[in-house]
Amino acid sequence: MAVAQDAENRNNPYWTEIVTEQPEGYIVLGNGDVEISSAEGLAWLISVVNGLNGCEPYSFAGHKVRLMADVSMCGDSMNFTPIGNRNHRFFGEFNGMGHCIEKLSLYADGEDKTDLGLFGYLQHAIVQNLVLKDAALFLYPYKRSQSDQMWYSGSVAGVSDSLSLVENCFFISCTGVNGVGGGGVIGGIVGKNRNSTVKNCGYFSTGYNYLFGNGGGGIVGANVCERSVSDAIVVNCYFIGMVMPKVVTDYGGVVCYNETTADANEYKAIVENCYAYVDITESYKSNRDSHWGDGYNGHISAVNSERSIAYNCFALAPGTYFCGLFGLNEL
């Protein structure tokens, strides 16, 4: 997947502009569950959840959405709006049934305020059994001031919040550059995993991963446990790919920020049984001193905060000159 020019993506139509009424590939069952079998059907899910094209926003709480076929989202010519956002969150269960979503292209202008991913914001939700292939191209020009609210980007979900589960989800790309970026924190699978679980997920790329923003993690950008809700867990996940240095402040092979706040009490942020193989692009190997900026970088986590846990993890990082498993370990 080659990175397109910002101008080209800006001029592309959005699926929500093309699919303005319920298509044949979107079937509502008698119990309220939904089956999707086409790109148009997946695009219609945006309008249903986000409240577009005459739809009242619908969270899918207590209901399931199943993907019944592989679909291509025409990434070179169509832009995809994240399903759900901070105002209209997805509370349901999305089961990919092992199918692929190919060529998913998300474009957000720097003036847009949104979390980026197939799903923008999950809450008490489940997303499972899904493959994103040659997809998840995020172009998000950094035009925000540092005082703006933080936003998150991930191929599956920008934010996974409050007892959500992202399980058996994979990003696979064998062509070109994988642009996963934003003005905030970026993860290969989930941008921010808050009091939730990312399990049995993988990110594999033979190209390099163009990560830019405040921080980047191979699987999760920020794994955050706060208040007495639950642990924040990243378990049985792997990242295999290359990164382009000096375009993120901090970088971790699995998680960028593994953070347990003071009000989490007995709960913790946990990274367990994870693997990272992190290499860098050839253009950066000739000058060791130019590899990384002034932030933290580590094979597993850039920052592992006090009371956070990372164990049974393994990493290989030829030529990256990371400082170790953790850039900053506050234990």
C-alpha cells in the first residue's frame, strides 16, 4: 500500500457521501443483529452508528454485527469515516468471522477532531476475528496546538474503552508504506486501550510503518489503567515490521505508554506474552545518531509507569539502537 498525497485523499469522496440509504449488503435480522456482506453495507454501518444520512445514532448495545464476506473499501479512491466517535460510541459486538477488510483508507484533515480507526470509539464493546489487509492508511496533518485535546489512531480502533475487548484482529501489509499517524498517540491495532483488553492480535508488515505524532506503539499506543474499573491488558500479541524513526516523540515495539494511574488501586496496566521484531528503514541505518529524537524508545514499551507490569515478553530489534526493553521503567 503506497502512501497517497494528502491532496489526493482530500479530494476523494467519502463512503458516507455515496451510500446514503440502506444497501442490500446490510441485513437487519429479526432480533436486531446485523449481517454485512458488501463494502456498501460496511459503509452504511457508519451512518447507523454515527447518526448520518437521516439515521438516529444507534450504539448497538446488546446486539451483534457480523461480517459475512471479504470486502474491499477502494482505498485509492474512497475515504472511510470511523465507525463511532466520542459523541456516538459503539457498544455492540462486531465479529469479522475471519474475513478481510482490504484497502481501508481513513483521511482526516488537521482541523477534524476525531479518533481514527475502523472504529473511532469502542465502549463496553467487542471487535474480534478480523483481518485488515493492505489497509489503514491514516493521513492526519499535524495542525493542532499542544493545548488541544489528545486524539488517538489505530487500525482497528482509535479508542477501546471501559471493559472493551479487541481479540483475534490482525493488520497485514505486504506492499509499500503503512501510514498510521495522527496528531496524538498511535497504535498499530488500538490507539488507546483504557481499562480494556487487546488479546491475540498481530501486526505484520514487510514495508515500513510511518508513525507520526506524540507517541507510537506497535500494537497499542497508550495502555492505560485508571480508577477502580479493571486492568488494562495487552496479551499474546506480536508486532513484526519496520519503523521510520524521528517522526514520533516516543516509540515502543508493543506499547508506547504502559500506564497505571494513582487512582487505579489494585488494578494495573499489563503487557504479557508479547513479541516485537522491530527494524528501521535503510535510510536511517547509516547514521546512528540520527535514529531517534529526544523521547523514549524501547523494544517492548517506551514508558512503563510505576505499578505497571510487563512480563514474558521477547523482542528482537536489529539496527534500531533502542536502549532496552523499556525506554523509561519507573518500577
